[in-house]
Amino acid sequence: MFIRITLVTFYIFIITSCSSTPKQLDKKIYVDVNDSNKNIFEFNEITYIGAKINDEIFNGSFVIALPDYRKYQEFNNFFQLGVVHAINEQNIINDVEFILQDEINLNNTKDSFLIGPISRENVRKIDGSVPKKSALFLNEAKLNLYISLGNKSQINVLNKYLNSKEISRIGIISDPQGDENSEKNFKKLWFNGYRDAITIEADSNTNSENIIKNFLDVSESIERFEKINKASFSKLEFIPRTRDDINQIIIFPKKANRLYELASLIRFNYGLDYEVIALTSELTEKINQNEIKLHGISLIDHTYENKFGYDLNKSRSFCLGYDSMLIAYAISNQIKGEVKGLLGTYIITKDSIEINSYIN
């Protein structure tokens, strides 16, 4: 087992030495939570933990529990790349050991800081068995601190963003092909007594263009124009007017191509001024940056300002590796407050970690 982990680590260092440093990772600036001029919803920098540490409190080793390499080879490779970059960029001098999550022995980690496990089942087995100050799990836990990939951080930041703009009504495209779980969870948070949403179901079995036209009230505008045009003796210039009771349209896609399709129908049907926002937790393929720019889509996700950019599987694995090392280093040295990573902005307290994704 030791040989396998050693070879994997050697492989990761070879890749790292042959790769350029991810964008933004060479600037070590601590971002002050009290700086009111920054846009808290966009990625602008990674927190440099060293700027907040006078004397390092934790001098033990970090033990990182990974899933089975045979089943999760790509994830492990890019996750470990992220860890290595964090170690280098944050100037972490502690020893780091990789183990398999199925072989965790808590008796052997008493003087170490545990990062992982990743699987929900393994987290459940040891949740509460490790002091909060000595572990960072990588899936949801009830008793220990954790960070994880998923829709919770994306829903958090979407709700905060809309609140910051004092939005009380939004448009939602509900798609049977989409991420129904994220849509359901967001609506639970959104509907709290005074906020409203105009929702339309984009059924793939019907004409999506007509559905979007009706949603934007373009059909009524066209019908009014046709009546006036028939009664007029002169040629009339006409641009349909879309509804003005919403400014944001939210989409919860599962497939990138479906997102492009729905966004293009909004723009094609004169919805040029709407802010189209998409949650991305269920997207797994590589995002087409040209399509995103063409249709003016805001994506809620980790920052794409990293080496692997819009290649979501690689990019997320890398960012989770980087941030797990970053946040573990902060917790082990008793750093509290705001820490900006690649996956999002973290608010660390003694008992919890709140994660807010970025709006790209």
C-alpha cells in the first residue's frame, strides 16, 4: 500500500513540475472581510493563510484519505494535483500523507489532522469520533466540520445574490430534463412570505420556442402588433416587448446543451436584457465557453480561473484538493472568519463552515 501511494505521489509531482501554475495562484494576498468595495460573489483572489498566522500552532502531519484509486483514478489524480499546488502556494511545511479512505485507523491519526474521507458512507461511520479541530471531512457531516461538492453552496450564493439586489420576483424555467433537486431546494429557501417567482415548464415534448415566447409575453406583443398592422395603411416598425416584472431568469440544467438551448431561446425571443443564471452542480461535461459568452449566461460554480477551467470534472477535483488543504491548514492553525478558495468563499466558525460558490 505504501508503495502504491508513493508512486501516485511521485506521479503527481511529475505532472506538477511539467504544468504551469494555475491562474491567480501566484498572488498571495489576504482578502479582508471588511473590504466593502469588493464583489463578494465573484472570484478575485485566494486567501493566503500565512498572512494571518503569527506563529504556526499546528506542527503535526496532514493525513488525506482518498477513495480507491482503481475506481476513481481521474478524481484522485487531479485532487492530489490541487493538494500539491496548495502546499506550494501556501508554503505549508507540515508532512502530508495519503491513505485510502477504507483503511482509516483513528488510533493512528491522533496527533495528525485528517482530511477526508470523501464517501458519504465513510463519513457517517466516523462522524463525531474525531475532534472538530482535528479533521475536515469531504462530504456532509452532522458533528464534524466539512466541505463538499454539491448544490448547497450554489443555492446559498444565489439566494444571497438576489437578496443583495433586493429582488422580490424572478423567473424560473422548470425543466423535466433538468436538476429537479436543486430547483426544489432553492424554492424552499426562496419562498419565505414576500418573494415570488414566475415559473414555466419547458417540456421537451412540446415546442420550446412557443413556451419561451409565452413565458416572456412576446406572443401577446406580436398579436397586438398584427392587429394594429392590419388596420394601418403605413408600414410599421416593430420590436416585441418582453415582460418587465422580472429581470432574472434561473435555470437548473443537467446537460450543458440543454442550457445553451434554453438560453438561446430567451435571447432569440427578444429577452436580451434578462440576467440568465444557471446552477451547475449536476453538469459534468466540459463547458463551451463560447456558448456561455454568446448567450450571456452567469454560471454559479467554483471559479474557472484555474488550470483546468471549464473542464468540470478535472477542474472540480483540482479545486476540491486545493481547498481541502487550504481550509485544513486554516482550521489546524485556529484561523476563523472568511477564507477565499477556488470552490468558493468560506466562513469558518468554531462549529461550522459555510460555503458560498462564485458567480462566473
